[in-house]
Amino acid sequence: MSTHPATVSIEPQRDLKIPRHIGVIMDGNGRWAKQRGLGRSEGHKAGVEAVRRTVALAIDYGVQCLTLFSFSAENWRRPPDEVRFIFGLLRRFVASDLEKLHAQNVRIRIIGDRESLERGLRGIIDDVENRTAGNTGLDLIIAFNYGAKSEIVTATRAIARKVAAGELKPEEIDEATITRHLDTAGLPDPDLILRTSGEMRLSNFLLWQSAYAELVFVDENWPDFDESVFVRALKSYTERDRRFGGIRT
């Protein structure tokens, strides 16, 4: 018997508001595996299948940008064997899915610290981005070796260097300046941040960009994420009254 959840086919509902940009904190692979008496690696494998389903859903429902938090800067604290396995999954995902995503007009962008990654992995990331750079469909952003605080520090240093070089005056620095120096420069801020497995925190994910994002937390572990959960999250988002600090008149 398969341990993977079946994808529920649901006719897209016309009354749903579709976020332009959805960020997903994919949590619960290990718990999913433990509940089934499996090793953590099996949970990560099942999580890759959930990634494939979610990308397909984003395309079907007309989402413009999808950002997936796949490996945080804090995940280096995990056992080395698990980290190596996760990196291997990334390589296999690229090898097996890149051509399909490219054919679907998906543009892939990897955000996060690349300097600490080994050269071969950096080469894979560069190839993925270069191969899909001209695509005009879904923007698929993979947050890999990513931490929002580190991202903001890096952006601040870049701005400080410009000030020191006389290229920018301190009084010219505004929110737009910082936004332009973040990993997500050129992308819209997320409208919806979704987290699985029942945890209710952002865990250092897109902290600057999520200032006005709607937050939705679901109890399902990431490998169980399917269309029914996706639609439920969209319904919750649709019911929100987004005022961005203003009031309805």
C-alpha cells in the first residue's frame, strides 16, 4: 500500500481570491515518517512529492509566485547524514524535474547563501536559473540555505558599502532601497504565508517581505499536503479583510 496521500481533484472555484505570491514553510516530514514507523529520509522523499503537487496546483490556480522554504540556515544543526540526504534530494529533483518545469514555462530562482555550499551544488543552482531565466510562467522560488535575518544583514552591508563609496546618501535610504537589496528583489511580497504541521511561527522566513502577508497554519504534515488542503488555505485567505494598515470606507 502506498504511503503517499492521493491528490484530490477539485474543480477550481471561481469565488476564490488567488494570492499573487504564496510562501510555504514546508514542515513535518520527520513527524510524518515517525507516525508511520519510517526513517526521516522517507519523510523527505514524500515531501518532494508534495513539492511536485504544490507546484502543479500553483500553475493550475494561476498563482504568479510560489516560494518554498526547503532548507534553512539553521538546518545545518541536523545530523550530517540527514543534511547530505536533503542535498542529494535537491540534486535528484533537478535531474528529474528540470526539463518538465522548463517545458511548463516555470522560471526557477534560488535564494539564500550560496557561498557556504560546495562548488558542484552552486553549479547546479546556476544552471537551473540560467536555463529557466527566460520563462514567463510561474516564478518558483526555492529558499535554500536561507535565513531572513542573514538576508537583511547582507542587504544592509551592501547598502553600507554604497554609502561608504559615495554612491548613496544615508538620507536616501528608504524601504524601497532595502527591498531592492534583498534576495527577492524584483518579486512581489507574499500575500499568503502557509505553514504545515500545526506549528505557528515564521521561523526566520521572509521576515521583511511578510510584513502584510496573511498567515495560514494547517495541521497536516507537509507530505500530506494536497489540493484539498490548498483550497482550504485559499478559502481562509479569501475571507480575510486586507487593509494594509488602513480602514474600509
